[in-house]
Amino acid sequence: MEAIYLQADEISKRRQFVRIDEDARNRLRRLAPVLEEGVDQALEHLYKAVRSRSELRRLFREDIEGAEAARKAHGLQIALGNFGPGCVESTRRIGMAHENCAMPGLVDQFRMES
């Protein structure tokens, strides 16, 4: 997987596009404890479902804990309003992992069955 390197001005343009200004980042930081709990609960629910289904478990090649930790770290970056190069890179890695294992179709299936 090739890393994506974005200049600070490009990251800023992307934040502006999704309307994440300094006020929004400050609000996210204030909400971080609540968001962290929500991230934990959502990931607990997701990975409980993953562990319960063999067709999903095998996609992780026995590193479900690593995926869960990476996903939590990424969610917390967003919750804290940290949209810098690290967030860009983790977004890319998560997206590539989903693409490599046909995750969008599995996520849709999970939604229908939940």
C-alpha cells in the first residue's frame, strides 16, 4: 500500500469542504469524552458481530484486535478534531483494507441482518 502525502494546504481545503473549521474542531474536542464512549460502544458491537461469523473472522487473518485498535485510534483522531496527515493515512489504510476484502458488501449485509 502506497502512502498518501498531502500538503497542509490540501488538508485544510478538505477540512473546509466538509465544513470542519476551528470552531468545529474545538466543539469536537469538548465532546471527545462522549464521542470516545460512543466509538467504544460502536466498535464493541461491530467486532462482536465480526467474531460471531466465520466469513467475517477470516477476513482479518487473526488480527481482529489490531483492526479494532486501529479503528478506535482513527475514530478518536476524528473525535479530537485531529485531521492532519496521520488521519489522512489511517483513512486511506482503512479504506484500502475494506476494498481489499470486499467490505462494502459485507457491511451492507451486516446492516440488513442487524
